[in-house]
Amino acid sequence: MTIPLPPAIAGYLAADSSDDIATLLRTFTDDAVVVDEGNTHKGHGEIAAWKTQASTQYSYTVAPFAIHQDGDQITVTAHLAGNFPGSPLDLRYRFALRGDRIAALEIAP
């Protein structure tokens, strides 16, 4: 099932699945913040380092299956499957958009 996603979120998920870091960074504002596994990554440099490390450790696919908007927060729930501990699992991606790019992202079970 395909669900409609805002362009920045669709772009992020497509780049995340393909490990295309340059394209992934273009979906974020310059001062964006990502929180994943209890760690905070601020700005393009830290986000690129986070994504590069994750890409070298694990291979996975992301299949979004639900979206919910609450004010300026958009939560996308996706099924992840790959070679990481606990696979497969469902994760919630909480996005805050600024214009046509992602200003904040929190990834949590």
C-alpha cells in the first residue's frame, strides 16, 4: 500500500532506503536536528556522519504504512526489515517541516 507523503518526507525515505546521503541532506534545513537511538545530530555535518555510520553498519528497507498529522508534527509509521538487531520492526518517524524541508526528525519505536 502506498500512502501520500509530503515531498520532503517522501524524498527523505527514498534517500534513506538507497543510502544516498547527498540527496538525503537536501531534504533537511541547514540547521535541522535528528534524534535517533537517544542521540541528537544537529546540522548537515552531524546528520551526514550519523547516516554514513548507519549505512556502513546495516542494510534495510523502509515501507511506510501510516501517516498522522498533529499540528506541525507529521508522524509516519514504517516497517523496517534488514540486518540489524530486532529486525523486522515498526518505527515512528516524527517530522517537523519548515517550508519544503525537514527541520526536525525523531525516530522511535
